[in-house]
Amino acid sequence: MCILKKQITTIISIILIILIAVFAMLNLEKVDVSFGFTSVEMPLVLLILVCLLIGALIIFLFSSTQNIRQNREYKELQNQSDERQQELTDQINHLQDSLKALETRLKNSSGKQEIGAKDQQISDLESEIEKLTDKLSSQK
């Protein structure tokens, strides 16, 4: 796609150069050009080419300043994006550390709950043993 675009641009540029050359060749007579403080006689072809060159330079300067401004804005946005990504990475790391701490606390809490449940089962079994012992004692 990019190669095709470059080829089209090259072809259009060549056609424009040919048209300008033909137009310039049709205008070979000399003309007076007044600069306000002086007057110069020059071929119309040269005047056309000089004006074309000046116009191209003006367009180049305007596009260059816009490109520089856009590059500066892009760099600023890239820096802001990098900073934001670093902040988010730091937050993710902090949240992961917090998650690990909470998982450890949960495991400890679950362990305590399991121990509590086992203690309750032991107490229940001991009370059943006492009841059975009492029943055995009363049957004797």
C-alpha cells in the first residue's frame, strides 16, 4: 500500500513538472518586474520558476513548523502515557502485594477456623465419651 502511494505521488509530481515546463516554454518573452525600489527585466519563464520555487519554500516552511509542533505534542503525549503506565504498574504491584498479604491472612484465618472446628469436634467427642461413660457406669 505504501509503495503504491509513493509511486502515485512520483507519477503526479512528474506530470506537474512536465506541465510547468510546457507552460514556461510557452512564455519565453521578457517582462519587467518591479520590486518597488527597482525594476528588472527578465524572461517570463524565469519569473514563473522563481515564483514557483518561493511558493514551494513557503509551503515547506509551514508544513515543517506543523510537523515540529506535532512531533513535540506526540513526545509530550508519549511521556504522559509512559508516566501513566508506570503509575498503573506501580498500583498493580501494590495491589498484588496486598492480595498476597490478604491471602496469607485468609489462610491463617482459615487455619484458625479449621483448628476451632477441630477443637469443637474434639469437645463434642469428649462430651459423647463422658455420656457413654456415664451410661456404662449407670448400667453397672
